[in-house]
Amino acid sequence: MPLRRPALHTETLVFLCALYLLAACNLPFWRAVVAGRSWTAPGTLSLLASLSCSFVGLYVAAGCALATRWTVRPLLSALVLVSAALSYYIDRYHVFFDRNMLRNVLATNVGEARELLGWQFAAHMLLLGALPAALLWWPRLTRRALGRAVLARAGWMAGGLLVAMLALLPVFADFASVMRNHRELRHLLTPGNAIAAAVGTAFAHGGRPDHLTPIGQDARPGPGWEARRRTLFVLVVGETARAQNFSLNGYGRDTNPELARRGVVNFPHATACGTSTEVSLPCMFSPYGRHDYDEGRILSHESLLHVLHHAGMQVLWRDNQSGCKGVCAGLPLQEMARTVSAERCPDGQCPDEVLLEGLDQAATDARGNVFVVLHQLGSHGPAYHRRYPPAFKRFVPACEQDELRRCSTSEIVNAYDNTLLYTDHVLGRLIDLLRQQQSYDTAMLYVSDHGESLGESGLYLHGVPYAIAPDVQKHVPMVAWLSPSFARSAGLDTDCLRGRADQPVSHDNLFHSILGVLDVETGVYDPARDLFRPCRRPPPA
């Protein structure tokens, strides 16, 4: 008696296929997730269960959004075959499948491909690819009335997304640590890695183009330049500092003792342009900002630094992080890990104080006005304990693990607050250095690129989509220090500035405020976004 073909709905077939893909074609991914863990350790099984439920939910939601009754089997068959092939090569050769690897595959000739094929690959593809793909064609797909079909499909998609989100909440700290410490894991998860690589290759703009569209080419020194001494302005771009943990903003711990003693102007209500460095850094140096956000336009146009360069200022970017993200393209760049001795920078990561080394000499060697950007490593997580020297381990016990799941919330906060204490020390030293400059009018502005979650609502680290990101990821510290000679030359009333500092500001103000306070005239300057303008008076003759 022949076997009777089962009857399934399209959504059920997508669900069963998602289960198969995650169980059979992602063994390298699951091994990488549990690497270094004990199966008996608390949290291991719960992490695997939560990730499995979350990824099944995502795959079901995506599959139901794309598949129809007529296309579901060809689509799923292709995904099964691709996943089986990728799992073979990822397992055998320990490769990570990203856009670069996809380009390598597309460029492979017949001879090279033949060397990669063999009976083991054929057997693998037969058992894990061809047979499961063939089974997808065995069930009969049942029909629904149009109205019921639409409702059912919407329910499956919504349910999948809901399961994907809820499943991660109990293990979010562990999940965030794993994915931050091992970002390469996402290139092991099939078929998501293949889809991401294909979409990225097809539609990626490739970051900033080789030739940026000029802006502010009309920039020129304002009339105040002739009356001024030379200016040295230092902009410090902090990393992952959140305003809520700055004692200048009322935090219960004294995380800013150095700044508090140096007469800074604190802006307690500053908002970031994004929740990640990749977004915020280009955005904050752009005239477009968050109010008129257009990633393509931001990445394809010159930045504030180029406008200052057009006006005749010398510009220098000193980096202790992951680069300037194209903001300083074509302008002088110093990567501190390559500038100082290797002993100062274990594993290629330097303490932020290296940003100050040689800064006075760079100012001495410069001609004319100088604008320097110091890009910090700051409070970059999850390994907060690696961001400060032992002398700044004041808040204890501090988390000293790279994986947050091994620490309590209080230990994580202690380690994070120690990073802010060290940043405070670096900024205090910078102010002292600027005070010693006799031939310059000096000023400093510090602002972080984005904030950080430390366990609130089960969230850790940052990068949550801006529309739903918590305030702790968007509310950033912003502090200014102006030497008396700079304030006098710029016509700035510091009492007025302190009085207005409590008003809301954002990264959108940075571009125009720098141009305004440095007296750079250009058509791209918007006086309405210059936070210094209401407090500027005509400088004395």
C-alpha cells in the first residue's frame, strides 16, 4: 500500500524547514556558541534553547513574508541546498561566509572549483541537501480562502517576530556578550549569512566613495581671525559613554572629579545621532545630522573637517579606536597603535592617554590654526575592565570578564564607571596641557558618540535601532572647556553659556557650533544650530 502524502499548510512547511536548517546545517555555529563553556555550567542550555527559538522565529517570519504557495518549495529547496554546501565548507575549512567570501566564490574558475569537490562533498550534499530538499516536495499543500490565508500568514509572521524577541530576553546579557566578543559568529549562521552576503553585495554602497562630494568650498576665515592669536581646538570623541553615569549630571558616584575641578561647561541634555559608532561618527560631522538623516548623503559628502580645511585650518585626526569611518578621508590621520610602542598597546589596544602623547609637539610644529580630533577607545564594551589602568579600579568588585554573563549587574556597572573615571582623568590632563600652551588660544569639546545599556530592561551594550533604543543609548555626555583667552577672542560670554547649557542639544549642533565658534564663514553654516551663537558678543578690538 503506497504511503499517503501528508497535507500541510505553507506556513507549516516553512516552520519545519526552519527547524531542519538550524538543527542540521548549523553545527559549526552551535559549536562556536558553546566553545569554552561547560554543558553543566548554568546558562549554557538556556542560551542554546533561547537562540534556537529566536532564530526559528526569525526564519519563519522571513520565510512567510517571501514564500507563496507556488514558490515555497523552490525557495526552501534552494535554501536547503545552499545551507548544506555552506555547512560542509564552514565545517571542513573553518571559513566565515561574508561578502568577501561570496566574491571569492563567484570568481572561482572551474579548475579551482574541481579541487574543492569530491566524494565526501557529494555524500554530504546527498544526505543533508538533496534528500531533505526532495522531501519538501512530498507533502500536499492545502488551500485556504483568501481572507483566511491573509490572516493566517500575518499571524505566523507576527508570531515569529514575537517569539524571536521574547526568546532572547532571558539571556540577552549572555547573547550580547557572545555576539560582541565574537562578531564573526554571524558569518557561520546559515542560510542567513548567505542571504546577508548576497544582499550586501547587490545593494551595498561600499561605505564612503573614493571621491567625496565637496561641501563648504566657499569656507573662509571670518573677520575675527585677524584679531586672534593662533587657535588650538581639540574635539574629543568619546566612545560608549552615557550621560546617566556622569557625576556632572547628578550621578550618585563621583565619576568626574577632575572635570569638576576645572571649570568646564556641562551640557546635561545631549542626544546622539545614532546608537553605534558606524552611524553616529559620520552623522555628527555632517551638516545633515539626525534631523535630516540620509545615510547615503552623509557618507558621500565631505565632513566638518574638510570644511575647516577649506578655510585654511590645519586638521589632524588621532585615533585610538576603529578609524574615522571616512570622516577624515584625505586628511592627516595618526593611528595610535602604530605610533607608540607595542608595549603600550597590548593586543593592539592602547590606553587613551596615548592620545595626549606628542600633542603639544604637534601644536608646536603646526602653522596657523589647528583643529585636532582625539577618538577614544573610551568605555567600549563588553570588556570594560580592559579600558582603564589598575590605578583607576576604584569601584569594586568590578567585572573582569570579557563575557558579561559571568558577572553580576553591580560588577558590570562598577567596571563601566571605572572607564568613565579614567576618561575623566584623560580629559583633565588634556585641559592642563592646553592651559600650558602659551602661543595658542585653546579650547576643548568632549562628546560621546553614543551611550550604553548596562542591564536595564535586560539590554546590554548598544546598537538597538534608533526608533526603539532606550534613552541610555542615546543620551550622551557633552562638556566644553574654554581658556579665558579663547573665550575673549571668540567673544564668548561663558556665564551666558553656562546659563543656557541646560537646554537640549544634540550631535546636530556640532557641525555648525564648531564653524561658528571658530569664525568660519560658509554657506553650509546654519546659525540656528550653533549652540554658542546666542552667547557670542563682538570681540574687543
